[in-house]
Amino acid sequence: MPEGIRPVVLAAGKGTRMRSELPKALHRLAGRPMIGHVLSALTDAGLPKPLCVVGYGGELVEEYLGSRADVVWQEEQLGTGHAVATALKAENKAQWLLVVNGDLPLLQSTSLQALIERSGPQGGLLTAEVADPGGYGRIERNREGGLGRIVEDKDCDERQRAISEINVGAYLLPVAPLRDSLARVGKENAQGEIYFVDAVTDLASQGHLAVVSVAPDEVAQVNDRRELARAESALRRRQVERLMLAGVTVLDPATTYVDATVQVGRDTVLHPFTFLEGESRIGEGCEVGPQVRLLDSVLGDACQVSFSVLEETELGDGTSCGPFTHLRPGTKTGRQVSIGNFVEMKGVEIGDQTKVRHHSYLGNASIGRRVNIGAGTVIVNYDGHRKHHTRIGDSAFIGCNANLIAPVEIGREAYVAAGSTVNQAVPDEALAVARERQRNIEGWVARRRSREE
């Protein structure tokens, strides 16, 4: 790898055809903004922290980038060549610039490494052969087979439109000649805008630029929402294939949606209509789906989840969940916990082997090991102003249709009788009964019937 390489990511454009107030670079694909995929490719290629040229919506882009990139502002939108010239003013140590468009979410780190390894003293660029080159700059070769020039799609004549080799949008160029070329094409442009491909063509006329071809599935022109959806589909397909090669069973890849940021252990089975999003991590030997959404959640080994939504939740090994369960942020279980149908939890920690099998709401609670939560149990945690905490000890038994009014503590091995509303502490091994005594009124039905007649 040549010494002194500095990556430069071009992300100053508005993306007018996206028809959005959000900068194009921040539109999301497979769990992260478009520019995030470019940054990951640079990092995986072993390259140093990039310079990122921002303009429209730059504050939002800068906020997302954080410490992952150094930001350079292109105050006036005077073309891509002007954006690179702006980066050069901020970079005075690099010998090479690796310039990458910020809207290349499918570009892989291996292609960037190939560009670096195969570029000569004058540098190089990435190209691809595609079936439909419409919208892309075409590559015209010179007599020696090297780069002659890049012709933008709008400037192509009939012959050039038939060229299937297109410009991908990634270049490795030596800094000193690049400065000179940018200055030359800037003087020739009466419009006041400087286009980077003109500078690349100028460099090619001064010496040989290596042309490094990549697979067409790394090319994604993302200028509108249709192209965004196509790129999303390609990224999702790539991610699912990666998981299958790593030992994950995906029953129907076409209906399985996995973000690029998700990790899944081997021998796990993903059923159709499973959505794995954000920083979710799934252990080995799990069964997930059908119709499950996991957002920033963690599953241990041998977990089972079906027809459920989990948000910022952590399930211990061997835990089962669903169907029709909603686990909200802050839910964390131990091992071999059973969570059944129509259960909702938020901010709850549950010990090993506890069972919550039917129709319950549990919020802001610490629940011990081997606890049984009966059907219809509700933890009444909100008084209209504040949330309150409930504690339930190991091996406690909560009967059906119990209301636990927080703050309250249920002791170890304590029982709460079915139908009770409890608002006071229950000691260890005690039985709490909090309901009106049953009263039977003999002959009531006959008397009512006679009144109606």
C-alpha cells in the first residue's frame, strides 16, 4: 500500500431528486445512513480516518460522523472538483488522496484494497461493466487500453451511450498532479463550477491511470427513492447470503430483513418476515420468527421468539418468547425464562426460570428466579406523575388477575391470591388476599325474571 494515503468522502450534495429535507448522505439503508456504509468500507480496508466534505445539511452529517471523520465545509456548491479542492486546502501532509463518492453504499473494502494495490505511479480509478449504463459517466479507453476520458451521461453522443463500462466514483490520485489538474480545469470552465471527472481526465492525458474493474453488484447510483430501495434490496441480499455462508439457516431470504449491523450465531434459524435491526445480536441455535422484529436487542443461545416485537431487550440462554409479545426498552431476562402470548414488559429484570405466560403487563420491576406470574397480572407502576418500582422475590406465586400497585414488594415464596389488588408489602412465605368476600344471593334470578315479566 502506498504511504501517505488520505481518504476523502464527498457528501456535500443536497440530492435534489430525493425530494427530502434530509441530506442524501443520511438516507438510511440496511440499518445505517448511506455514508455510514462508505465509512465502514474505508475502515475495513485499513485506511486512516477520512476527510468528509459536507455542504447542504452539513450540521446533521457532522453530528452523525462524530469522531469517525474530520469534516471540511464546502460553503459554496461549485461542483465536485471544487469539493476536492476544498479538501486539499485542509490536507497538507498526504501524498495520495483516495476520493470516494458518499453515495456508494454497495462498494466493498476489497475493491478499495484492489484499487490501492493495482494503481501505478499516476494513480487509478474503479470502473464496472453494467447491463444498463444509463445515468453513469462512461469510460472511454485510449489506444493503449488505459483511461482516455470520462464522459458524463448528459454529454454522451450516440456512440458513447452504447459504452457499458461506467465510472464507479472511487479514485486514488497523487496529490501534487491532482492540484495542478484541478487548477487547469478550473480556469477552462466559464461556468464557475469545477467537475472532478474533468480533472481525472486531465490527469489521464498527462500519464497512465490504472483502471480497476469491480463487480456490477457494487455499483449503486442512489439519486432518488427508487434507487434507494434497489440499493437497500442489494445490501439486504448480501447480508443474508453472508449469514448463510456463516452457518445460519434462512428459510426464505426474500422475506428476511437483516441490517448490516446485526450479528447472528451459527445454527440459528430465521423464519420468514423476520426483521433484525440496529445493533441486534443473536446467539447460536436460536429460532427466530416468523414475524419477529428485533431492534437493538440481544438473544443468548437457544432462544425462541415468534410473532413478537423486542426493543432494546436482552434475553438469556434458553428463553422463549411469544407469540404476540411486546418487550420494550430495558427488559432483561435470565436463563430459561418463559414469556407467553399477549405479554408486555418495560424496564423489567427477570431471574432464571420465571414464567409469564399470558396476558400480563409488567413495568419497572425486579422479579426473582422461579416466579410464576398468573394470567392477567398487571403491575400498576404509574400514578399519573411518576413511575414506581416493584420487587418480587424468588419462587413467589402471583395469582391470576392480580394488580400490584407500585411501589410494593412481594417476598420470597410469597403468594398473591387470584383477583387481589395489592398495595402493601407481602412478607416472605405469606399469602396476600385483597378482595371482597364472595356473597351468594339465593333466588335472585327468579325474582329478576318475575319483575321483567
